[in-house]
Amino acid sequence: MINWWDIKFGENELNKMISSFKNKNLSQGIVTKEFEELICQYLNVKYTIAVSSGSSALLLALMSLNIGTDDEVIIPNRTWIATAHAIHLLGAKVIPVDVQEDKPIIDIYKLKKAITLKTKVIILVHMNGRGSDIQEVRSIAKKSNIKVVEDSAQAIGSKNKFGFLGTQSDIGCFSLSVAKTISSGQGGFIVTNNKKLSNKIRAMRTHGLENVKDPKKWMMPGFNFRYTDIQASIAIEQLKQIDKRISSLRDLYKVYQEGLKDTPFIEIPVEIKQGEVPVYIEYLVPNKRSSWINYLLQAGVETRPFYPDIDSAHYFSCEKKKMVNSRKYAKRGIYLPGGPNQSVENALKVINIIKRKL
């Protein structure tokens, strides 16, 4: 079976974990701090806060911006549900906006029309390493005193001409789950260049205070969103491999791109730009997606369908709008086998199997 995702954890990660274990560095401590410092260096940001997941990174980001009841937060209709759940759990209103026709990135024109007096935050989601137009959105947001958060869960290492994605707004949120370029099994981190926000998020990560041994008073609401030194041990070793992994992901993307370029009915969303990192191998198949998934599975190829649109979740009570572009991706999108350790040989097998069906 060719798995839809392939990422490796090796001896270096194991040895670093053993070292932390022997030194009794188990919970959040000096190894976590080391990882945070390494991320600051890599992304060229002032502050990094490691947290328990990419989902908790989003939740903490919105908590630090005081999002609550009656506030509205704009997000693209194409994103993983965590982006919307972070808003919903704080009692705010999820405002999904359709994506562009040729790529699953928020449509700026429609974003402008969605802004109201209740809009407090715009979350840009860099799906599959593709950059949203951050500078234009920041300009729009500034006029109405709206904060901008980047959901960069799928975009570590991706750049535009201004630098790394996730570092060009008020707060950037990243994921370290298994299906990412680098992983610690679970986990995530927040980056910002704002000292005040950094201090607030760092405190909120541990029930609103840093000094858990001797809290003088309860400072602010928070929760346990802490990372662990065991996870950080894995992440540090994974981070050392990031340049090699980014190169592998780009090479794999090119193999699929070349192998399927003249294949009828198989459509690739707009190509990844220079500087962006194609974490996943995305394709659009004809309307009967289930038949493609079953065909490939019978041929020994595991795939994954794109997830549903955000506005399809009934509990958000979203205003019903035409989301023509989003629907295309939700109904026809499929992830082919990829990952930083997926072999080119496997990719070529998948290409040949697809061509046999046509």
C-alpha cells in the first residue's frame, strides 16, 4: 500500500528524546525554550510560543486579541475546521468567505464585502503553502482597526517577497501534527513581533501566569496549552531537516506536475509560486470522486478527499451565500500520496495507475 502521507522519525529524534528523559526534562522547560529560540532564528521573528497544537495556537491567538461574544471573525471557506472552531468556542461569529476560482485562497474582493462594524479579526489561511495577499489585507484591516492572524499550519517554510508566511501579521499560527513538513506528533507554535502580545500569550498558555510554582494572584484567564520537552526534542531534530524536506516536497510536486500535465479530466489547482512550499499533492478529479478513491485504493494507493466547506457545518449558523469556488474544491478535491519522505518511485506508480483509468 502506498500511503497518502509519508514522514520519517529517526535515530536523532530518539536520541534527543532519551537525553531529555535522562535529564528529567519531561514537561515544558529548557528544551521547549531551545526549540522556541530555534524557530525565532529560522523564521526571523522576535517571539515564539510553543503550544499543545496548531488548533490551540489559533484559540490562544484569538483569546489574546480579546475575541468574544458578538465579535465577527472572517475566514476563508476552505480551511481545516480548527480555524472556525477557535472562533466558535469563544462565542464569536464565524464569517466564511469564498475562495478564488483558481486556488483555495480567500477572495479579497469578497473579503472586503464581508467586513462589518463587528469584524474584529481576519484570519488568512495559507492553504498548502500558498500565500494570501497579506500586504493588501493588512492595508484593508488597518483602516477599520481589524487585527490579522495568519493560519500557517500548512505553510512552514513558505515565503513571499516580504519574508516567511506567518510572520507578516499580528500573529502567526503553526502546526506540528504528523501530516506537516516537520512534526513532533502533535504540537504547534505561535509567532509574533509584538512583545505585549507575546507576553500575554505566554501567560495564557499556563492559566494566565508564568510563575506556576508561586502564583501571587490570578492575572488573566487562560488554560493548559503547554508543550513538553519530549515533544520539543523531536521538533528540534525535525527542524534540522527542514531545508532538505522542503526540497523533497518541491521535487515530488514537480514529478506529479510533469506526469499528469496532459491527463484529461485531472486538474491541478493553480501552480505553487516560487518561494511557496507544496506540502500536499492536490488534484481535482471529475465529479465522481468516490469512484477515483475506490479505484486507487483497489490498486494499492491510499488517498484523502478534501474536507468539507466551513459553511456546511450547521452549528455555525452562517448566512447562506453562493460559494461556487469553494464547492468545486469540496466536491472534487483529492490528495494524492505525498509527504517529505514519499519516494519518487511511489509517485511514478501512482501516475501510471491514474493514466490506466483514463
